[in-house]
Amino acid sequence: MPLETATLAGGCFWCLEAVYDQLKGVQDVVSGYAGGHIQNPTYQQVCTGNTGHAEVVQVKYDPEMITFQDLLDVFFTIHDPTTLNRQGNDIGTQYRSAIYYHTPEQKEIAEATIANVNASDVWQNPVVTEVTPIDTFYPAEDYHQEYFENNPNQGYCTVVIAPKVAKFRKQHLERLKA
């Protein structure tokens, strides 16, 4: 069976990539940009908030090992989907919460998952995650790829990403690669 693709935005792409890289069935995770109006944006352009792009990860996964629903279950536990254009100290439209669906089925699953998350009262405020069709995905510059793995002692990595990854690993041992 061929690999499927999910494109998700939930704050800094370094954080998302570091978690999704850990999952069984995930074959590749690429940090990049989606949802904007500028072709081939650079990180510096996206950081201005004027491109319309969000920092995203594009996840290639084996649907026989992990489902889109599984990816969303992880997504809604590793970021706060109730804060508009913000994750922690990362502020701006480029840090919005979004699911860029590739198929009508992904759209249905995303909308149902958001409804379930809202009904569960896990979060005090309603989910603001956008559900939008994917238009174009632009891979981020090479230095953003595998950022946490390549820069574990960088300040943002030690203060923000490492605790997030550790918490995720503790909660989801059964989903981790060997």
C-alpha cells in the first residue's frame, strides 16, 4: 500500500517534527510552509507574518501502521489548539493551528475530531484549528530539517522541544518506533 500524506500546523514546526519523527508508521517528516499567498517563501518572509503561510510539517505515513486519526490524536495532545495564532511564546499567524487536508476523508476525520475534542472539555476554550484544503507545500530551508535531532543543545530545543518530546514519549510509549 502506498504512503499517505498529512500536513499539520501547530506552532513551531521544529516541535511537531520532533514528535512525529518518533512514531511507528511515520516514514518521513518535512518541515515547511503552507496556507499562504507567496510562492517559495523563505523563513525570514514567513516570520514577518505577511505571507499568510503557517509553519507546518508534512508527514508521510504507512496507513497500515498508523492512521490519519492516530496522527490527529497526537496533534491535539502536543499543542494548544485553542490559542489563535500562538503557541507559548511563539506569536503570529505563522504559528496558527491548522489541518491541511489532502482528501475529503481527511477533512471529515479532522472535522469530527475537532467536534469530539470540543465535546470532551479537555480544553477550557473551543478549538480554533483551521481545516483547509492543502494548496501547495513548500519545504523549509535545509537547516530547519531534523532541527531538534541536529541541535539538541540549542536553547529553544532544551527549553521548549525536549520537555514536549519527553512528555509525549512518556504518554505514548506504545506508538513509538523501536
